Amino acid sequence: MDVLNLAHGAFFAWGAYAGFAVLNALNGLGWVETGTLGQGILSVLLALLAALAIGGVLGLFLERVIIQRVYGDHLKQILITMGASMVLAEVIKVLWSPNNQTVLVPLSFTGSYDVMDVVINKFRVVAIVVGLAVYAGVMAVMQKTKLGIIIRAGVENREVVQTLGYNINRIFTGVFMAGAALAAVGGSMWGIFREQITPAMGDENLIFALIVVIIGGMGSVTGSFLGACMVGLAFNYVAYLVPKLALGANILIMVIILLIKPWGLMGREQ
Amino acid sequence: MTGQAPTPVQMERQRQRARRYTRPGFLIQLALLACLVAGPMLMPSFRVMDLVAKIMIFAVAVASFDIILGYTGIISFAHGMFFGLGAYSVALICHYSQPVQYHHLLLAGLLAALISAVVAVVISALSLRVKAIFFAMVTLAVAEFCHILGYQWSSLTKGEDGVSFKLPGVFNADWSGGSLWGTQINGRLLVYYLILVVAVLLFVGLVRFVRSPVGRVLKAIRDNEQRATALGYRVFRYRVLSTVFGSLVSSLCGALFAMWLSYVNPDTVLGTPLMLNILLMVIIGGLGTVYGGILGAAFIKIAETWLPDLQKLALSLWPKVEFMQRLAERWILLFGILYILSVLFFPKGVVGTLRDRAEVRRLRRLGRP
């Protein structure tokens, strides 16, 4: 979409807090920490849905009120989304508190499976399934539907799509909302997985997202996928060997990639 | 003189030169300088002196950020990091050298300049080749890395606890040299004057830089990169130069800040809040004005000192409503909203808007001879 959104991390954090709030409320009904399998699944689903809704609403608001005014001006986009991310993180601190919160995890999702002596955390399986489903869904919409064609064409050339009679502004608002909603779902999954959330969690993850995008090259989903694999693997291996230098290793990779291919692995020269 | 009659442009320049010591701008600068020099004598309150010293340091830091953002059109999220590098080089050198001496301060300043110049060259050489936007992302990542390094490398930086140190000789807070005209002369006061001298020198340097031929080229690149390239300027080199210069000044500001506090920790000199503060100050003061830095820094720092009173007010107005108190506690929220509004509706800031008005008035006067 050619929008640089530094507030993406804030959507992530908002999703986590929305999920946290829903799980807390449902725990009042006795669904979460003591409930049955069905209640557990339902409560996680509700938490994800709440995150989706919150992300969508925030995305709609941000796009309509702020970002639409600064289309085409990268400098202002960076400045203003930085401000928005600051405000959103502060609102979290007002509504909840600046301190860490512990997320309640449904009984049926705690613990792990033991498959031939390999211990697999239960929620990891859920996370992988949901992640793959979201990826498949996004790819299907983008590649197979008419909407996907319009979006891809709009990214390529706004004006032409507009002259063909599509309301590109409305479509881009929708795309932005979808992006924000997915970030929020990701945040809520992360919150349940880590069992702990902080208002600053958005910024922490934003750094990784930026490194991934720089390594992979802007405007390429496959590049991002490659970048994410490299960053994730490098982080885990280096964290195992020299824990303190894990982020440094990622920055080193980024520097090397920038030296060899200044546009990223899959990026196109503009 | 060549004997030819001066052109109208030359005549206008000569007229401006003749007026330069009576311009209102110059008189305001002079008055401000006099206030800063005489301030500690007239108002012997530590709170005020602390505030003024911080405003001076941040005014220069913000003005140097303005060189990068306002004059070159590059967003660097590492400006706070350079500030922190300067602060840490002073703190570590003074902390680890026993006994600490004057030349250690000089050494620390040189070290700060050297480290920040090298880091800035490396970062900008890597990421400015591509697109100015990459620079923003790379600096954000590197700055976050340095922040984490400040925490984790605890054998050197003492991690979260921070480094406290003593300044040498007459700058030491315990030193006392009697009193002059009723003002106590002590280490704090001398550090204040040291900051004043260095800050004024740096600020004058920044203003000269902006008005130099290099500064004009930077503005040209910001306004129309293709045209500047076509005119034969090496855009990449100029961008690197401006980034390195701005970052270097920022690290010296950090060194002054560390000297003033005699203490550094990762959150105050390397963290994101510092970077956000600098961004706020530059936006409120006005992009591309340099002088905006003074106003922005003064506004934010004065507001910060008054905000505890706002909290007390909230406590007295709504003693039962916890939500309102939390809102008053989160004053960054108010700053953030102010920031977004000023980026949207007031992009030139206070100084820029005033300057535009003055320019309109001048043109109108020229139009009616």
C-alpha cells in the first residue's frame, strides 16, 4: 500500500490487551481456568474475535482520521504513525496499567503433548494452525478473488484503478483495517502464548518486523517470509549460544544483506 | 571594487549587512544570552538553573536533529542513541579513571565525537544509498539495539543501575569557591557556565552550517532531489555529511547532559522516550528553522516541570475518580495528541509560522514602494 505504518506494533499490543480483557471476563463465568474443553476453545475464539474487532476499529479510525491526509508523503507518514503509536500505547496504560499483566490461559490449552519423546506445547500447535490459516486466507483472497486483483492493481497504480470505476480510497481503508485486525489477532495469540503482556510489547515486536521487511525487501510477501525465517532462526540459535547478542546478530544480518543487495532479498529497485 | 555600479541584489545585501546589529532578531538573541549569563546570579534557585541547563542542552540537540530532519529530509530515529553514546562516553571515562582529571573530560568529548561520527558514517553509508525511508527503519533498529546493549552489557555499563561519577576539580559538585556578589560559586554553577559556553558555540556552529553553501545544497536536495542531482551535486555524499554532522553535535549534547547530571542510565539517555521528546520538540518548534529547537525544548521542558502540579490538580478535583488520575499521570498522551495535531495542521511549527508571516509582510512592503 506504500504506507509506512509504525503504529502496527500498537495494534499488536491492543489486540493482546483485548484478548486479555475477554479472557478475564470469561474467567468470571468460570470458563477459562476451570472450564471444559469446549468452553476453553470458545473463550480463545472469543478473545481472537475481540482482538480482530478492536484492530479493525482502530485501523479504520487511524486510516480515516490520520493516514488518509498524508498519502504519498513518506516523511509525514513516519512522523505521524510514530505519534499514533505513542498515543495508543499511552491509552493502554490509562485503561489498564503501565505494569505487566498476566494472561489467563484456558485449562485445555496449558501443558504439552508428548509425541515420541518430543515435548510440544499445546498452544504452539494452535498458533501454527491459526497462522497457517491466516496466511492461506490472505493468499487466497489476494490471488484468487476479484478483490485481490483490484488491491494488487491499486498498489501498482492508484489512478488507473480509480479511473476504472473502483473507489480505491474505500478499498485501501479496508486493506488497512484488515492489516490492523490481523496484527491485533497476532498480538492476542502472542499474549496467550507468552502468558504475559506489557504496553511496550508492540514496540519490541515492531523492531523485528522492520528488520524482517528490510531483509526481505519491501512489497514482497515471499521476501518477508524468507526474512522472518532468517531472523527467527538466527535469533534462536544466537540466543542459545550468546544470549546477549541475539538482536545484534539480526542487525548484523540486516547490514550484510544491505551491503550485498541494498533493496533486500526480494525487493525491486525503484 | 570593480568600478561597476552595484546590482540591486548587491545593494540589498549591503543594506542588510548594515542593519545586522539592529535587527530585532539579533537583539532578541543578545537579550536571551544576557538572561542566560545573568540568570544564576539573579535567581539563585536550583530548580530554575536545572531547568535552564536542560533547555540549553536540548535546544542544541533538537537543532541538530533539525539539520537532519528539517534541512535534509531524512528521519533518523538514532538521534537519541547518539545523545546516549556521548553521555556514556563521559560517564564511563570519568567513572573508570581514578583520579579523574580535566583532560579526561576533553578525552571523553573527543571520544564521543569520534564514536558517533564512525557509527553515523557506517549507518548512513549502508542505508542512505537506497532510500531515505530505509534509513528510518535501520536507525530505529540500531537505536533499540544500543538501548538493549546499555542494559545487557552490565560489566561495562552497570546495566539498569546506571553509572554515577564525579567530575574533576572545580566542576565537582562538592567544590566550593566562596561567594561573589551574594551568589555561591560552586561546582554546579561552573558546570552551568561550561554548558552555556559549549551550547552557544554549538548552536552558532549549527546556524553557520545551515547558512553555508553546504546548507543551501541540503535544502535543494530536500526540495527537489532530482534537480539537485541534475545540477551535479552528489546527493548521497551531502546526505551522509549532514547526518554525520547532526549526530556528532547530538553526542556532544549527550556529553553535556551527563556532566550536568553526573549520572547516566540506559532509560534516560538511550531509551525511546528521549527520542520521542526530541521529535516532539522539533515538531512543536518548527522543522527547518534551527531556532525552533530553543522554543520546542523550552516548551516541553517547562511543561514537564509543571506536570506534577497537574497531577495534584487532578487529585484535588476528582479525588475519587481513579481514571482521571491515571489520565493526568500519562501526560505523554497529551503531548502525543498535540504532536499529531501539529504534524497535521501546523507542520512548520511556531518559528516557521512566525517566519512565514514576517516574509509575507516583507514582500507586501516591497510590493508597495
